[in-house]
Amino acid sequence: MNPDRDKSTHFINVDLDIYSRSNLEPLVTALGKRVFVLYVGRPRRTYEAHLEIAAEPKTADNAIKKFAALINSLPSPARRLWDTAKRRDFSIGVQAAMESEVVDFPLELETVRAVASLKARIVITVYAPRLRSRTMLKRRAKAG
């Protein structure tokens, strides 16, 4: 873990979350090794797939563009699974830090258009500051 990275609010990754009435295994298989599979299956009545780009992206914009390119290059049967899914979310993960600061994570207009053309949503997921960081700050406050 990079201690400097823990001190600032930062982009983590983009998860692609897909929910469908149909089995999503063929879609995930078509994406191949270009994605990292977090989960694919049917936990209840809905099939789900949760994916990340295999190579660690530097920005949310970059990750979403890579996902969009992969989806647009899918073979027809896999693309039908995408098109008929109940929900398609590009979930941008952000790790919040203890210090209060403003950090922007811009998406280019072309990226937003690509998401819209895929009939998907952009979701922002902010993770609370890590407990370890809170404990360290309390110790520093007592010591100082």
C-alpha cells in the first residue's frame, strides 16, 4: 500500500456491473483476458457480472473508454446479451481520504457520449476513509 496515496482522495478503478435476465457467461467469455472478472453468476433471480479492465487504468475516463471499445467490438451474440441487459453501470471507484480536499475526476464529452450510446449509466462509488487512517490520525493528535 502506498502511504502517500492513502493521504489523498484518489481514483481506484472502474467496475463494469451488468445485470440481466440472461446468463452473462458468454458475454464475459467474449471479453476474454482483456477484463478481470470480479464475479459472474446468478446470486438470486438476476444474473450479474462485475468486471474491471485487466490493465490498471490511470483515470476513470481511460477505463471507461477501454470498456466501451471492448463492448463495441463484441461479436453479435455477446453484443445482444449486452443490449438486452436490465442494467449496465460503469462504477467509478474513489477512495476518500481523512483530509478534506477537492479532487476532480473528469470524463471527456466523447466518453459520456460513448456510455450513452451503450445505454449504460455512470455511477460514482466513494469509499469512506480507511479505519487505519483514522487510528493513525488519533495517535498523531494525542502525540502532538
